[in-house]
Amino acid sequence: MRFGLRRHFRRTAQAAVAACLLIAALAGGRAAQAGQEPRPQMAEDVFKNVPVIRGIPVDEFMDTMGMFSAALSLNCTDCHVGESSTAWERFADETDLKIAARRMVTMVNNINRTNFGGEEFITCYTCHRGDRRPQVRPSLTVQYGVPMGDPNELDIFADPAAPPAAQILDKYIAAIGGAQRVAAITSFTAKGTYEGYDTDHTPVPVEIFARAPNQRTTVVHLFEGNDSVRTFDGNAAWIASADRPVPLMALTGGNLDGARLDAQLSFPGRIKELFSQWKVATTVIDDSEVQVVQGANPGKPPVNFYFDASGLLIRVVRVTQTSVGQVPTEISYSDYREVAGVKMPFQWVTTWTNGQTTTKLTEIQPNAAIPAARLARPAPARRPQ
């Protein structure tokens, strides 16, 4: 997939975030009021020219753009006019690909409604699989080649020979320092660098503030004095960033669940309590066998946790349910170092259909005092002049 977004709306899009606003574009000044809305804004309240994908929150709408990007390996300006990379309002301009996308969404919805009771068994990715044009002829290379499994596959089958999930999770807690030491860390602050589409892949300063059991704020200090803030306060989550379609975007659905999980995993001592159903399998990552522990709660997509031979958590894969299918997010952890007797990851790479970011920490201060305001709803981001 091709990547790239704008530096304050001037870089080519990175397979989403404005990411292929295939169906729409920002509507005038209504976005400026996002922080004042009593409920998450709907796509049609924020974007112009949204005749098909309506009635969903803005964050889910952006995820649908990521699905289109992943399915076709296209970015924003592939589907929108080139001028949209410097002006949000130009995303509303009509193009042939946007018209085709609406037709395809309607077709897929009809297939699922007619054949699968409305469940999303068929998505854009089902046929396209990263190509603009679906393949119609069988591939003998695929048929007779060596099967390539995807370690991020969520439809796993429990391995009856594998140890119980509780045993693997207990090994993880032991590997990072033991239950007593893990429980002794009730807050932390951290500093380091962050890079991704929103920094033009240039490292910039980042700060993290976390308090047990499930509060976390990440502040990325972007260029020209603008900060990008992501907060989960224990119940709700927001992103305040100048490169988002609204200056304060509330997270909903799977995005809210993901923010909650990230905050909970900052203090992993209660990991066994996060899900009511568990199963275990094995897979291979970078030529090494790893154990996969999959957690699930009723009515929610499952989450995969990957543990290496030493018991350390090296990857988490979760999905967000959207109106056009499930959008995956992968977080890979590495560079574990001891902090107050507990091993904590000092680097993680987050990959999703809208892009990829890398966070590298240089220091972590355990049990630090954190002002309440740091873990509360952030102020809306300032738009660049």
C-alpha cells in the first residue's frame, strides 16, 4: 500500500485519515463546533456530498476510507482531485472513482442483505484484495504455490494441545516482573519521539500520561507549535488534532474500545479480567513460533495477543467494525526495559489502514503525579493559519 499524508493538509494522503475521502469532503464551518456537540457528529453533518455512507460517526467514516484504501491500494488524491491535498473543501469535488465507489458500496450492501441476512460477509476487500480491478482468472501460482498464512488472522481455531490461556497470561505477568511489582506501578509519564504520516515521517517529541486502571493521554508535539492529543479518560475518548476532519473528534465503537484497551494494557496486571472468553493457538512471526491468546466479549470482535517464547507481549491485533467491513489495527511492541522492576516496551509500531506510526521512548517515570486535566477531555485543536 502506498502511504503519505499532508503536513497541515499539504502532503499526499497516506492511504487514509483524510484518507481517500472517496465519498465526501468537509462541510464549511460546522467542523469548528465539534467540541460543543452533545453527541458524536455524523458524517453528513461534517462532510459535503455524502449520498451513500450516512448516519455513522465521523471517526467511523474515516475508517471506511481506510477500508477503501486497503482494498484498492489507492490514496486520497488517487480518488479525489489533486487540489484536495491543499484544500479540504476540494474533497467534495465529484470524480469518476467516487461515483464508482458509491455504486460498489450499494452493490455490496445488496449482496449482504440478499444472501447473508445483512451481515457483512462480503466487503470491498473480498474481491479487490489490494488491486483496483478484481482478478477474474485463477492464479496457478497461488494454487500450486506455498500457502502464506497471515498471523493477524482473527478467525483462529483453538489448539487443543496448547496450554490454557490463563497459564500464558500468568507467564506474561511473570516475565515482566511479577504480579506484585506490576501492581505497584499505578501511574507513569513518558517522553520520547513519534513519527508517522502526520509528521511527514520525521521524529517529533511525544509525551504520555497514564493512570491505573484505564486512563491514558498521548501528546504529540507537531510542527509549528501544534499538538495532537489522544485521550481516554476512563469512559470516553477523543482525538484533538489539526489534521483531523474536526478539531475534536470523539471516538466511537471499535475506536473507543481500542482506546480503552490501550489504556488498560498500560497496566497489564488485570489482563485476564478484560475478556470473558479466551482461546489459544500458535502462529509464526519473523520465523519464530509465537502463542496467540484471543480474547472476546459478547457482541464484540475478538482481540489477538501474541507472546514470544520468553512470555513477552510482542503484538496486539484488534478490529473496528464499520459500515463497509472490519478495519484492523496492529500494534507491535519491542525494546522492553526495566522500570521499577517491571519490563515495559520502549518502542511500538502502530499499523492500520490509514497509516503507520512509530513511538520510541527515552524515559518512563513510574508513579508520577499527573494533573487531572492531563487525563480529561482535551481542548479542540487549533487550525493552522
